[in-house]
Amino acid sequence: MLIAIMCLDKPGSVDLRMKTRPQHLEWLQGYAASLTYGGPLLGDDGATPIGSLIIGEFESLEKARAIQKADPYTIAGLFQTVTIQPTRKTFPAA
């Protein structure tokens, strides 16, 4: 099941994001084969990270939620909101 995970950081948390980033990237490596996309969401300046977006194949919505809860960013308390929803690719056509 293709699932999008969108997380928005708490305001003023860039330092926490940068401190936790190495652990987050190491954690992502464990799911590299399943991920279609992973990267930061950026502020209007196009440079400041304000969140994360991950899109990947997960066996279920429940599994995606469990995996996201194990993200070092989540454990560190970085996120203000987390949205996890199934999606499907329609463009460009596969």
C-alpha cells in the first residue's frame, strides 16, 4: 500500500531537527527499499526545514503508523502534527 507521511515541525525547532538528523537518516536507511521519496518540507524561503515528507510502500496503514512512531524525530518530540494517509500515483502515468 502506497502511503504518504507528512510531519510538520514544532515552531522554532530547527536546532532539534539538526541535532537529531544523523539518527533520523540512519533510521531511514532501514526502510530504503520501501521508500519512493523522503525529504524535508521547506519554509517559504526554500531553505529552512519545517517538516518531513515520506512516501513509500508499507504493508498496511497500521505498519506505517508504527514505523513513523519509531522515527528518531518523533521520539525527540520534533513534530507538531503528523498526517499518515494512503495515496496512489496517478501522474505521471506509470
